[in-house]
Amino acid sequence: MRKLVAAGNWKMNTMLSSAGDLASALAGKVKQDDSIEVILCPPFPYLTTVKEKVSGSSIQVGAQNCYHEAEGAFTGETSVGMLQDVGCDWVILGHSERRHVMGETDGAINKKVVAALAKGLGVILCVGELLEERKADKTNEVLETQMKGGLSGVSADDLKNVIIAYEPVWAIGTGVTASTEEAESAHDFLRKWLTSNYNAESADSMRILYGGSVKPDNAEDLMSQRNVDGALVGGASLKADSFGGIIDAAQKLAKG
Ligand code: PEP
């Protein structure tokens, strides 16, 4: 049985006080519940504060990026060790904004994936197609390239510390959500890819989250699909009420 995940990607939003308030409100809601995993990914400067505010709850904290080198002359970058030092359990890698706004390639993403896993930091690896790629019927081809590229050199054992997030780019921040059929079909493809490229056991235990305009009113339908194991949430993770509604939906499904 795969444990559902509700992960919030705050992107470049919140300020110190609002980040703290949001984390406190969610910690008060989630408490020690461990029927699902809740992960908050605030901007770098607020990781420590968010970590403090969620202490005593079961909420985990993740970063939105990292660099593959351990230390040195890499101005503006943040190492895996630094993230672990401030209490991160996870790092989001390969988000579509990093790919399409910052120009990150599968090769660059893979170096980060390998560096994070080598130090035991969990990776939420995002994959997803552009609208024109979907229209050209290239969704599976794109997903395959991103999975192959992002996970190059990653062993089945290291895969235990990876969560995949399927995030169709056309659904991110647009208010347009993939239909349950579109989401399930992509997730099914990803799980089959994991079976063929790793093994059935790894594929069966891997969490594959859906991301793209998830809200409290569509979360339950999406997360109840057979191969959808939770949600990576952007906009709706910025308010305690809306992310709380998504957490409620996941807890309801987890508890049957
Ligand atoms: C995201 O940024 O990962 C995301 C899914 O954003 P949104 O929920 O706002 O579409």
C-alpha cells in the first residue's frame, strides 16, 4: 500500500511572517497524523523557520532546488548538505519552471538527483509535457526522455528515496487540470516505465504524484485514481484552508 503524499510547492511566494504563519496553521491541523505524508517546500530563506514551526507535527520540509556540487565557488547555489543541515528531508528537482524558465536540462537535473540521493536526501522528480507536445501526441515520448535522463545512474535501491511528480506543463498555474483519465493514463505509463526499467517491486512501491491546478474540489477525484498517489500543489498550497482541504481529501482516501 503506497502512502499518499500532499506536497506544497510555495515557489517564490510568502515572506518570513506569512511563511511561518502558514506552516504553524498546517502543523496545527496535521498534528501527528501519519496516515499520509505532508511535505512543505518553502523558499530557501524560510526553510529554517518553517522547520521550526512544524516541529512536533508529522510534516516534513523540502527545498525547491539544489546544486550538485558539495561546496565551493558556486555563487548563488545551495548544496545538498546545506539543505540537510537546516532539516530538509526532500528536494524538488526538474520542476517545469526550472526546466522552461531557467533552462535546466535533463543532464543538469540528473546531476542534482544523483547528488541528493548519494547523501540520502529524498527527491521529488517532476516530469511533464508542454501543451504542444501533448497536441502532437508526444506525451509518453517526453515522459520517457525525462525519466531516462533524470534517473540515469539511479539504482533500484536509491529509487526508494524518490517520488515522481507528473506535472503537465499546460496545467501548472493555469487553472486547467488534467482530467482524471489523462492523469491516470500518464501515471500508468510512468509506472510501466519503472517496471520495465527497474522491476515490479520498485514500480509498485513508488509514489507518483499529480501536479497541475490541484484544488480541494478536484483533489479527491485525482488522488483516487489507481496510479495517482497524491498531489504536488502550487497555488492552492499557499493558503491553509485550501491546502488543508487537499490534506483532508488525502486523509479521507487513506483512511478509507
Ligand atoms: C506546481 O508548481 O508544482 C504546481 C502544480 O502549481 P499549481 O498547483 O499552481 O498548478
